[in-house]
Amino acid sequence: MLSDNLQEALCLINTALESSPEDGRLYLFRGILYRRLKEFTSAIEDLVQAAELSELEEKKVRKVKEETNESCSVQEEVQLQLALTYNDFAVQCFSRGLYAEATLLLNKAIKQEKNLAGLYLNRGGEVASPDLYLCL
């Protein structure tokens, strides 16, 4: 059932992207959906696109945000979602015995979000014991 709802949401976001292809938030939302659907390559592509678009947009409005003390929430959310996507992809690789690939993906995740302890635990779990491997 949840998968059906995610597919429906995906169709709606695709329609919205046809109307607003420069809206980084839509790529962010679609990237999150792809991650939940375990379509990690598509998720990464959309999250990278969201990061690029939101960075351009945020440069344009940074002065306004600084004056109103608003944070760069879209960019921060993109970075978090990209790290979570790398982590989920690594979990899938690890479960299939693709340890080198899992480590590479976790290194990318840590590069995106250095403050998520679970990423370090997951990476360390590969070396110490597969039983320690956690999903964020």
C-alpha cells in the first residue's frame, strides 16, 4: 500500500517538474521518494540536481534571508537526504556482500554529513562485525 502511495506521489511530482523544472525543492522531494522506493541512482541524481538548483537560488536570495535570519533549509535538507540515500544504498550493498561498494557509499555519506554518528557506526560495523551494521 505504501509503495502505491509513493508511486502516486512520484507521478504528481513528475507533473509538477514539467511545469517548474527549475524548482530545486521538487527534485529534493522526488529524490526522497526515490530513496524510499530504493531507486538509489535516481535518488542521487535528483538530490544532486536539487543541490545545484537550490545553491543558485539561495545565492540570489541570501541577503534577504540574512536580514530575516532564515536558514538555508533547502540546501541543508538536500545534503541530509543525499547522505541518507548513500547510507541506504550502502546497507543494500552490504547485505549483498558488496563491502567495498558499501564502504565507498558510506564515505560519500560521511562527506555530506559529518555529524551523523550512525554513518560512522555503519562504516565501522563493516570492519568490526556485520552485526553492528545499522540502518539510519
